Amino acid sequence: MLSDEADPELIAAVRRTRRAKAANHGGRPAVIDPDSLIYARALRDAGTPVPKIAGKLTIKTGNNASHHPSVYRALAVPGTTT
């Protein structure tokens, strides 16, 4: 444990290191899990419209469990802006 007399920059560095080791980088968790994303991309590649893809997927956890997710961002091609 760090004492109250320690350098504030050192404390901040130690905290950053601990967060990085714990892989806690913040942000919202992904709504669409990797398996669902693969399924959604396969449907899109087969020509299925995005609203129908969203209707086939459901959110598995959290407050919105059993609701249909918005898949536009998940299906966006990396490197492009919408």
C-alpha cells in the first residue's frame, strides 16, 4: 500500500499500472458478443437488411436483456465514419 507521503505522480503511475494489469480500461461493455457479431455479419453478407438482423439478435445481459440491439455500429466497416 502507498503511504500518504508518497509522490502524487508515483501514486498515479502505480494506479495506471494496476488498472492496465486488470485490463480495466473503462468504457461501456459491448452489447453484442463476438458470436452474435459473427452471426450478424454473416446475415449482412447474405443480403439480409439490418433491421431484420437486429430482430434476430437479442441482448443477453443487463437492463436491456431480451431486447433487440442496434447493430449499425457493430456492422460498420472499420475505418469508415457514419
